Amino acid sequence: MTDARLEGRLREAADELVRSGAERGLQIAVHRHGEPVADVVAGLADAATGRPVTPATPFHGFSAGKAITVTVVHVLAERGLLDYDLPIARVWPEFGAHGKGAATVRDALTHSTGVPGLPADLTPEDLCDWERMCALIAGARPWWEPGARTGYHSYTFGYIAGEIVRRVAGAPISEVLRQEVAGPLGAAGELFLGAPRAELGRFARLEDAPGYDEAPDGSPALAVAPRGVWPSAAFGNRADVLSAPIPAGGQMTARAMARMYAALLGPVDGVRLISANRLRDVTRPLVDDVDQVFGNRAVLSCGFAVGRLGADPGDARTVFGWPGAGGSYACADTATGVAFAVVKNRLTADFGTAQTIARIVADA
């Protein structure tokens, strides 16, 4: 049942963000206790053609899509196809090279396997080559003993989790997503880890805000997301990137993301993705450490960042989610039963829009 007051406040905020030039186009969706209470759109999906954003317009949300990948893993665990303590090398023997044999599925989900780095000359074409990327990661030497530390696995996270899924489920993660998550939730046309090319004409076109697409030489981010695959508009608008399974990122509508997070919290139209016990287990903090890539404090559960966006990572430990480069974000709160998502096509270096929306949702 729609919350008219909340939806009205969100619509005012979205319209002002577009009017001011802060955003080009965006979607906001909120679920409360499994029910959709707000679904707001504003602005343009494509500035060149004037095509407006609709609730069904998919956006490339970059790493906000990591939550989609994580959800697929948890659903397979719920079905008994994998265990978090399973050594990755047991299903993917090649991954055990160079002392990685003890790394577990849990280590993969907490960015702890020790292989975040990628070659500086990596290209988008490389990222689109699943076998090449998996071989590259399997043959990598870990930066630290797997499981001992954490550090953001920007791209490698997706291939590690995705190859685990492929090995245990016998199908690519994009197909498992459709069968096990998106399909049951009625979101098969709005939640992707690599979209069919026939769908790409519906997608929002990304654009860089001034100063966004600038990674200074020496930035630690370039070690895990090299310049050739930096998450820019030019990269995120490529048809090969959008259609390839690169499950460190994903394509989504806000309403599909909010629905997915809501179905982790509890039933949505009779569909519950994981049990209450598993929800408790996979959202409790497992890691509270210094990120070995960026040097910031990282508080992570089994696949999610813990805490409210923009707040101290130790605060609001009932909130779990993941942000995406450029400013898209989705999360849920086990204490309030609220799940929300904001996706947008103007890529910014901060999360000001998502934080504005989060405050409105929290005040409702």
C-alpha cells in the first residue's frame, strides 16, 4: 500500500534534484514489511533523445549490483548447494594455486581472499571474457593470507562468486539469477547480471558529472579497477559491458532492487528468498578491519556492507547494503523492515543524492 506522504516527499526531492542539475534521471523505490510504499521517477533516461525515466527503465548501477550476486549465493546456500565454509578450491581446483587452497566462500563474500588486484593494461574486452578473467584470478598470488585481512575486490569479487555459482549450480550466474531470484520476484526484465542485447534500448544512458571520470595517478583504486575499465559513463554505456556477465556490477531498476532486498527481509507476495535464521547469520558483522586497498575501516557481513550510508561504519548495524560507483545505492534494515533503492544515470563522486533519499526514508 502506497505511503502517500513518503512518496510525495520523495517526488519533491527527486524533482528538485533534476531541476537543480544535480541529477539527470533517477528512480527511487521503498518497501516496508514486504509491501511497496513508494515508487518515484524523475528526469531523463537519455538526454540526447529526451527519453524519460519510467519505473521500468534499467540502470547500470555498477557495484550496487554486488548485492544481486551475493543474493544469488545466499539463495543457493539456502537450497543446500553450497556452504560458506566450503573451500573455493573444492569446486574450482585451479583457484587453489599459490596458497589460496584454504580460501572459503565466506572469504570471497567478505573480500578476504587476497586477490583484489588486476593488471594495469586490462581492457573492457578482457572483462567480457569469462574464461580469461577466471584463469587470471585463479593464477593470481594473494596480497595477504586468504581470510586474514580484507580489501575491496572491486572486479575480482564478481568473478570469484560467479564461478563458484557456475560450478555448484551448473549454469552461469546470470541464468541462476533469472531462475532463482529475478523470476520468482517478477523482476526478470529489471534485474540483470548481464542483460540480453535486445533489452539495451530500454536502458538509461549514463553521463559523467564534471570531474567524475578522473582517477589520479597513484590512486589505490587503479590497482583494483585499472584505468581502462574505470567505472565511467563511457565504460558503463558499452553494449558489450552491459550484456556480459561481469557480476561485480549489475543492471537494475530501483523497484526491482528494493523488492529483492525486501524479499531477503521476509516474504514479498509469498516469495521469501532466505530463511529468518539465514538472514540473521548473513547480516551480522563478520569483519571489522582496515581495508587493505583503500585504508578505510570496513565493517562487512557475509556479502554486505554494514551500517548506514555516510555514517560511522559501526553505527546502525541492522542496516545492510552496497553502494555503486557514480552514486546508486540500495539497502535494507532488519530492525525496521524497510528496503529502499535509488539508481541514477549522472555519475557523481559522492553519494549526496542517496544520503538525501535515505534521510527522507528514515524520517517516514
